[in-house]
Amino acid sequence: MRRALLALVASGCASLAPRYERPAAPVPHDFPGVTAGNAAPVAWRDFIREPRLRSVIELALARNLDLRAAMLSIEAARAQYRIQRAAALPAIDAVGAITTARSIVGPDNAAATATTASVTVGLAAWEIDLFGRLKSLSEAKQQAVLATVEQAKAARISLIGETATAWVALAADRSRLAIARDTADLAKKTMELTEQLVGGGTSNRGDVFQAATVFQQARGDVALLSAAIAQDRNALELLAGGPIGDDLLPDALPAQLDWFADVPVGLPSAVLLERPDIRAAEHDLIAANANIGAARAAFFPTLSLTANGGLASVGLAALFTGPAAVFGIAPALAMPLFRGGANRANLAFTRAQKEVLVATYQAQIQRAFREVADALAVRGTIDELLAAQAALVEVSTKSVDLAQARYKVGVDPFLTTLVSQRAQYAAKISLVATQLSALANRVTIYRVLGGGLD
């Protein structure tokens, strides 16, 4: 009997799950406009060159509650895996019992009382995994753990990207605020100049009113940007999980836009398969594949084993002294005959679920490819756009200086100065927006390529 049971156990655990094959990636081999080559992922500490921003990101990684929840989810998934894995092992219990029974015996209906004491150790209904049902379920739980780990990595990369973007947005708004204040000061001086010219009879009151329009516009922008900066800080502190010192906040955008390193993109699109979110989707797919094996195994017989051994005696005092050893073993084979179509429906469900996850996995790859392609499209033109915006600021500044000089001597009307001031203000604000886009684009490329955590 023992040899037969050992043979059954040894021959068991053959999974009925179909052989897993990674679905084809439904995207081109190369990114648009990029020559394929070799490049290693950039660690985030190498990517972030600005020391203050690096410190803020370290605070976020240590204190952000959403990231903490993602990390704790790993522990929960691991516990579920251990629970499922334990189902394949025998559960052994020790039981002590004292049983008293009173019965009627003999022709005169005499009463008799019998007391039995026992101590046993045994296992109840241990399923021997002949067809790999429990193995498949354990595999599914293990893949769920791996998916959760990858989701936590994706959350960490996303937090790094969001924190960097929020920090840069704060810097951009502070740059805009400085421009608005400078424009307001310049407009105020222009108003004073027109007042003097009106008093001298070389200008009219309408010029004063026109000069006031630029001043009031800049004044309103100062108020709006002050509120926006407060909101930017609130958003940044939410990501960082707590207050951030003023010494860790940016004053304005850098002149050289050197806060971030360039991320090499000379890679085939297959690099997307290493993105944590895509790896998580693949682990979900592998788990669904394992669930098919468990559903298939439900069509086959299940072998369970119940066994116990111990001591028994009619007297508690003699329980450990007399020859009272007892032993029992009861294997049971159950063959499913009629389940109302539940097994077939469950198999159909697991197969359909796998197809859903195949589509989800491939769609995730397509979205990732588009994210990279969009980021590269911006990267390919951002330098030209920055140069054009910087040139526009330069010529608009010269235009303002020339218009003011010509207005002072009465050559041009004040409307020319007004138009030049507005164009200069718009050009400076547009340059800040372009600089913000350039820095955010580097962060986006780092994130959409899967980032680097070390």
C-alpha cells in the first residue's frame, strides 16, 4: 500500500496547463526616426543631475503613501502564494479525546457504560496532486506575486517622473512670475514716461491709458502665477509625502536646461518588453495560462488520503502503558460524473480570460510604443523650437528698445511701443513654456522607456 501511494505521489503534479508562448509584439521593430543600437537603461540618480531635485525624489520614494501601498501589496500577494502552496502539503493534526458511551445490554436491559481515551496524530483528506491542479493554482499565485512586484516598480518609476515634472513645473511658474513682475515694472516706467510727455505736451492722455493696459495685464498675471506656484508646491509635497524645505525648491528654470541627462534611445522596440507595466501584464497572462491547467484537471479524478495513528485505551491511566497502538488509513478516489456543466464553463472562462489578457498585453505594448514615438517626435524638434523662441525674445527686446527710443523723440506713436511690449511679454512666456516642454520631454523619455531604478 505504501509503495503504491509513493508511486502515485511521484507520478503526480504533471500540469495540464498549455505551453506558454509569448504573444507577438504588434509594433514595428524600430522606433520612428531612430537607428537601432545598444544602450543601457539610465539609473534615476544618473538621470537626475540637479542635487535638490534628487533629494526631493529621495523624500518621495521614502514617504509617498501610494508607493508604500504598492510595496505592501507585494507582501499580501506573497502571503496568498504561501497559502496556495500549503494546500499541496498534508495538514497534520494532533487530537486527544475521551469518549463515554452508555448502552443497554443483556436480556434484562441492564445499562453499561464504556469510556475510551485516545491520542492520535493524522492527516485528513490530503489531495495527492495527480493531474497538477494544485501545482497550476500555485503557479498562478506565483505569477500574481511577480506581477505585483512589477507593478510596484512601475509605480516607483512613475513617482520619480511625476515628482521631477512637478518640480520643473514649479520652476517654470516661478520663471513666469519673474517675467510678469519685470513686465509690470517696465510697463509702470512706461506709464511714468507717458505722464511726463503728456505734461510736456508731446503726448496725449490716451497714451497713458494704453500703457496702463500692459501694466494691468502683467499685474493680473502676477496674482494668478502666485496662486499657481502655491498649488505647484502643494502638488509636489503631496508626491513627496510631506513638507519640503525651501532650500530644496527651484528658483527658476536653468539657462542651460541641464537638470536631466540625455536618455539614449538607440534601441529596437523590443526594449518595451522590459517595461515594468508590460512585464506585469505578461505575468498576469502566464497566471491565466496556469489557471487553464487547473480547470482542465477538474475533469479528472482526485485522490485524497486520510490517515491517523496513535494510542487508545479503555482507561485514561493505561493510555500510555498498555499495548494500545491504533492505526488507520483511508485513500479515496473521486471521479466527477455530473456537475451541471460547471467544469466546462470554468474551462471556457479561463480560456476566455487568457484571450482577454493576450489582447491587454498587446494593447499595452502598442500604447507604450506610441508613448515613445510621441516623445521622440517632440525630442526631434524641440531644439529648433527652443532656438526660434530664444531668437524671438531677442528680437522682441530690441524692438521694444527701438520703439521706446523713437517714441521719446516723437518719431513713432505710442501704439508701436505698446505692440512691441506685448510681443516681448508673449515671447518670454512662450520661451518658458518651450523650456518646460523640453525638460518634461526628457523626463517622459526616461519614463516611457522603462526608466532605471538603481
